[in-house]
Amino acid sequence: MTDFPKPKKPVRAFTVHELRGMVTARHKVLLANGKDEEGLALMRESYGATDDSTLAFLAWLRGETLPDGKGGSVTVQKNGSVDRFHVGTDMKTGDEYEVNSVPGSIPPRPAPKQPKR
């Protein structure tokens, strides 16, 4: 009997914005703190992301610089999603804001109102 190679999972190019919603918090921590090779393998197996998509996502997680394709480089603003909790995004402008919520609540519950003194 002949052993055929296992078919590879199809890969697709994703934007950083798409990956932000797809990738779980546990995987974001692993990606931010791990090696590039491990991150590429994890993203290919778990999400079917191309290597270019994964490298852009890793740069966003880590706040690294990337070549802009014109001979220069672009500094990616550090995400900080690994360092902070409950961050919301305005879908129209793309601006991020901190949500005043109970720490550890999933989904975020509003923080109890403090009595005025």
C-alpha cells in the first residue's frame, strides 16, 4: 500500500484587523512571546493564515518595524492587547479606547458606580 502525503490545509491572506478578531487571547500571548517559526506554524495550522499575514500580525502584537516596500520602514504602533484588558474599538474610526469594566469579566460588565464624595 502506498503512503500518500497528507494534503495541506489551504491558506489565505488575512488583514491584521481580521486576525485581531479571529485569534484567541491564548494564542495572542503565545505568538507575542514565542519565536517567529512557532508562530508561523501555529497560525498556518489553526487559522490557515499565510506567512505574510502572520508576520504582519506578529509585528502588530509586538510593536515592531516593518519595511514599507519603498526602501523605508514603518513603525507599527504597539498593540498592548497582551498587556491590558477590556479595550474597545470604534468601528467607524478604528480608534481604540479603554472600557471601564469589572476586571476579569467576560464579556466586560460595566464597573459599579462609585458614590460621589
